[in-house]
Amino acid sequence: QVMPVESGGGAVQAGESLTLSCVAPVRTSSTYYVGWFRQAAGKEREFVAGIEWSSGQTTYTDSVKGRFTISKDNAKNTVYLQMNSLKPEDTAVYYCAAGRDGYHYWGQGTQVTVSS
């Protein structure tokens, strides 16, 4: 599997939660990154959260800190994005991306819609 595959998107009301999953072509080297990006209609794609596979170090954009959690399951080559306290402004297509020295491999995306 070369390209990441996302799942778990859906439609929820504000304040509810969703968990996204990404099966990524992980390589157990010194550094390997898996991250989540999103693109809302009419807006540019933005970084949401990322994790470095070997160290487990995580990074979040300010707008999701305290609400979203990125984690991984080594045995399943899977990264999760737990999204709590969702807001309408979180509505977007969410993409999983991965790579050794950057985000070079991209999934097709999964839609997340948050209604008021």
C-alpha cells in the first residue's frame, strides 16, 4: 500500500466527537511522519496535526489544541485523529499524509461536516 487511506468521516452536530483513521505506508526508519490536513470549501489546505513515528512526538495547529488528539497503533500502521468538541469551522475534507522527510504521500480524503 503506497498511498494512505483515510476513514471515519461523517456528519455530526457541534460539540460532538469523531475519530478518523489513517492506514499509512509506514517505514520503521529513524524518522517518518504521518499527519492530518484539512481543506474547507473555498479555503486553502491547512495542517491540523502530525506525529513522528519513532519518537511519538506530536504537533498541532493552535485552533485544535486541547480538542484534537493524534495517536498511532504501531502494529496496525494506523494513525488516529480523535476530534472532540467539534465546531462548524472544523467542517472540511480531511486528508492523511505521510513521508520520510516530509508529507509526500497523500490520501483521497474523508469529509467531516459539523452542523450548528
